[in-house]
Amino acid sequence: MKLNKNDVVLFSGDSITDGNRGKCMDCNHIMGHGYQYIVASQLALENAENMPKFINKGYSGERSEELLKKWQEDVIDNKPTVLSILVGVNDGGHGYFTGITPEETAQRYETNLRAILEKTRNELGSIKIIVCEPFYYPLDKSDCSYKFTPHPDGVEGPFRRPDSSDPEDSVAYREAANARIRAAAKSIAEEFNCIFVPLYDKIKENAERSRMEYFIWDGTHPTIAGHMIIAREWLKAVEND
């Protein structure tokens, strides 16, 4: 993607985007790790002569509602010319714990995402907006070790995957809610003339030649291989726009 001298690319979302980013001007860590780091790295190199800027405003654990509350400070005030949004998986988890239906959870997500995009269009006009498809995958719990990830099991000590203790009704709820959230994300992206990045099926396709844990290690968070899929699909969607 061609970027100009005054372009600012901002990534917004939850922990998948946060990537344990640094909260100070340490350029080793300020973008965090993950797809946003891969995308920013490629775009920065390709457009170095114009010196575009890159911002990560992802927050671990956040939902669409929480992003909306700080949207003015995090996004509008930074005046990005390219905006990427990946949020939704935590909406499903929160809906389960608050006792509302998957349909209600998806409706709240849709309301929040629409408010986010309305505010962005009203304040920043023709900014290029990329909406990434949220995803969630129930995993096989017969073996909750890390041996199916891209890293040797036990290399940093004996751990069990965090999803190993998730109740089955929670898993079923989050899967149902995410299906509706994915549909809402695509519909609203089209409504506001955004670029939509399909991810759910792309990750599933890759898992068929391996295991899902190699790409999504706890049902929610991507591994290095999973982040590479997101980065690849992000760049492809933007180039094809």
C-alpha cells in the first residue's frame, strides 16, 4: 500500500492488537508483537522515503464498548489517515458472564461498532478504514498442553492452556455469539464503505493442514503462524481495494 508523507496508520482493538505493546517511546516495543507489527514493518519499509507514522492503540481485554469510550482520545485526536479495527472476541465472553443472550451480545457489538464508524466518518471524513473479522475457535480439550503450538511444550515451564477450565456452556455461548458478531462486522463495514478483512475461514483452512492450536493457541489468541495469516490477509485486502 502506498503511503504519503503525512499518513498515520493506527491499529485499534483488544489483546490481539495490543500484543503486549510498550506504553512509552521505546521503539523496540511500542508496536507490540503480532499482525500489527508485521503490517507496520512492511508498510514502513516500503514507504520509508515518505516516513509515515504508525500507532498501536490496542488494549488487552477490551470490548467494543470500551474502545468507543476512549475513541476521541485514542483515535480522533491522533488524526489517522488509515485506521484498522479488530475487536469483538471479548464482547462474546462478557455477554456470557453477564447473562444476556448471544443475540443481545451481537446487537450491543453492532451498536458500538456503528457508533465508532459514525464518529470516525464524521470527524475524519474519507479516512481509509479496515475492519477485521473477529474470530473464536473452540479447541480440543483432550490435551491442553502446548505441544501443538509452534513452540516445544514445557520450554518455559509446565503450563496448561487457559481455555482448559472453560465450561462447555461458555464455549458454546461464545461460539454462537461470535458467529453473529462476525456477520455484524461484515455488514457494518460494508455500510460504512470500509475494507473488510475476512479471517475466520482463512484460519480454519490453514488449521485443516495442521491443528488449530498451531494457529490459535487458546481459542482466542493467535500464535506466530496465526498472526502471519492476519497480516497477510490484511495486506491483501488493502492492496485489492
